[in-house]
Amino acid sequence: MFTWRLIALCALPLFLSGCFAAVVGGTAAVSSGVHDQRSIGTQIDDVTLSTKIDARLIAEKDMPSRWVSVQVIEGKATLTGHLPTERHIQRAIYITESIRGVRSVHSELLVGKPAIGAMMSDSWITAQVKTKLWNDKLVSGFSIKVDTVEGKVYLQGIVNDFVQRQRAKDIALKVEGVTAIVDLMQVAAK
């Protein structure tokens, strides 16, 4: 049973997600189970929820979900990216809230269409932040999810203490092109 869960954890984001970040995040989650503060079961549940949200947004008529990134940590969903109208954003939130297992939804969706140059810059910033987190001795790049929209970096995940939380923010702030940090990280309960 565990083997099937592990396979599902790896395969679902690859086959159903419309976002490159979700594929990278899902694949990294498989190799990082030891580094993540969440149990393997919770990680699998979170990836499954993320995949369900992605699939529902993709299936929705008139929903350009390719510009939406979904992160789920302990059942709490965060939506980032762009949608054409406020009506689209409200619909995306409603769809996410309606999925069984989603405990809460935090939307950072922006109205409009992302510029190609901004998307490329955001991908570069995300890669730089992740690389620096992976190479840091104090924080785990595997337990902190990173997403960037118009230079604003979203950090989400579970860290051991406030020192790690601050260190992750400091690392992200030093990356060229970062305009702001949105701290959605949680400190692990001891």
C-alpha cells in the first residue's frame, strides 16, 4: 500500500498538473519525505489535494488555469498567479473550497494576464530561491515551497523554529529581482 501511495505522489502531479512548479514540487516531495516536517501520509494527502484542485480548475469551462499555481500544506490551499477577471478568481476560490479535504483557501490571485517576460523572470527567481534554500545548512529547501508572481516570492511550508523561518526569508530577499516576500510558513508544533 505504501508503494502505491509513493507512486501516486510522484505520478499525479506529472500527469494532471498544468503547472511546471507543481511537477517540480511534486517530484521533489517524493525525494524529500525525510526532510519535510509533515508525515508521509500528510504529504501524500496534500499532493493529492493539489492535484484535485489543478484538475478541477483545468476542467472548468472558461477558466484559464494555466496561470494559476496551487500549493497545499496540511490541507491549507494557497492559490497564486493570474486570472482574467475577479469573477474567475472567485470561481477558482469556490472550486478549491468545495474539494473535500481542503481546510482553508488563501488566494493571492491577481486580475489580468501575466506578461511572458514576467513569467520567465518569476521562474528564474523561484529557481534561484530554491537552489539557495537547498544549499543552506540551516533550512531545508525540501520543506519550503516557493512560488513567485511578479517578483513577489511566496514561502510556504513547515519549519522547525522561528530562526529557520527568518533565515528562509533572508535567503529569498537576497535574490535579484525579488520585490517582496509573503511569509506563509508555519513553525512546527513541538
